[in-house]
Amino acid sequence: MPSEPLVTALMPVHEYRDDFLQSAVSSLVRQSSRSWRALVIVEPSRRTVFEAILATTAEDSRFRLIENEGRKLAGAFNTGMRHADTEFVAILLADDMWAPDAVAVLEREIRSRPDVDFFHSARRVIDDDGHEISSIHSARHDVVLADFQLHSPCKHLLCWRRAKGLAVGGMDESLNSIGPDDLDFPWTMAEAGATFGAIDECLYLYRDHRGHYRLTTHLPRNVQRRELARIYRKHRLPRKLARQRLRAATRSHLRQCLYRTELEKRFRQALGLEATRVWRQSYR
């Protein structure tokens, strides 16, 4: 018999592509350890739609479909934290996948390192078709609060002690879906004294896709810069460092944005024009 689950996967679903979503769900079903739970969090107005899409998961008692009780992406994760009944919760975005041994490794780490509040693992990048387009990106060891001033040291797979996450107030629902999960929230946890633990195994497959809506690409660059600046101000990052980080982001991952401004996006959509920027980050 499977042991009592230690981890609940939180999967918010809003914009989605059916095959990506089914791959994410299948990556849970195929876990080598069966002792997990999953909460699929959807907007109330679309519950019926997702009940039909995820009909097969209704046969698996480890899955539950719940409605977002909060605002945007952060609200979905907060809803999941409140409804989960395991000691730890972890993120699985609906266009990504967990590696087959993710739950087993998380269980091992949770049991062997009881002092750790926030785990983060190595990861690999895949494309639209699930093909690997990067080597394994290692998890950073010995994360401390000062690290967050220079960069975001914690990347998916993100798994944290649920009680600690709720104690800090959860994710910031005032943020507009840019960085509430993998930048602002770990930073907040670090400020609250959370202990971080790196996992060397590659547990997360992050999909850098171009075939469907994606926050990283479809939100205009000026929107993303504005949201990053808000996070930096919130954590009292010195202005010089904040400007440096915004310049670095503009030269790197923000080059993926299909639109420079909200006005450009509205103009192109009104005229039915395709976005012309299709830059893809180079992965080692």
C-alpha cells in the first residue's frame, strides 16, 4: 500500500493547450511513487469546461479539481495551499512536466532533511514537441537571503512547507502573474527565515514553447518590466541594483516577448497581424 502522501502538486490552469495539459497530468500519473496528491485549480466560470477536459482524472482519487478563490496566478496557488492537506506542496505548471521520479526524490529529501522548508531542484528545458533543448541546469546550493538581491536563485521544481507558506501570507495576489511564484514568493520566504535545500536530480521539465499562449512571450515587455520593478521595490532592492537587473532582463529572457508595449499588442491584434519577434533563448 502507498504511504501517506507528503506532497501535493498544485496545477493552476487558465490558458492551456490540450496536449500540453495532458502531458502534465500524465507526468503525475507515471510517477514511480504513487503517494502524491494533485489539485487542479481553475477559474470558477470555466469549471465545467475543465471537468470535461480532465474527465479521466475523475477516476483517480488523487486528483481534485477546485476553483480559484483568489486573484490571478498567485491566487490560484494560495487557493491550492489552503485546500491541500499534505505537509508540502509543489508547483506543476500546465505546460510543463515532472520527471518520473520527482515524487520519490521529494519524499526522500523531505524525510532526510527535516530542517528544510523550501526545496528547489535541477531542471531541463524542452520544446513544443517535448524534445530536450538544454542540458541539465543545476540547482543552486546554500541559498541565503542576500542571493535574492542579485538574481532569482530558486528555479522549478519548487516545493515548500505548506504551513510556512501560509504563515507568510502566501503568494502576493497584487502581482499580475509575473514572478509571484519563482521570484517574489521564495524571496518572501527567505525574508521570513525559511531554510532552502537544493536537489541535484533533474525533477522538472520546463517547456519553452511557441505554439500557444505563454506569459513569458505574450505579455508585452513593458508590462513585464513594470511587474519586476514592483517586486524589486517591495523587497527594498537598492535602485542601482534594480536598474541593473532590469537592464539584464531586457537583454536576456525579456527578448522573448512578442510585443514591446501594450499599445503594439493591441494594434497588431486589431489589424490581425502576427507578432514578428520569435527570439528563443539559447540554452546550454
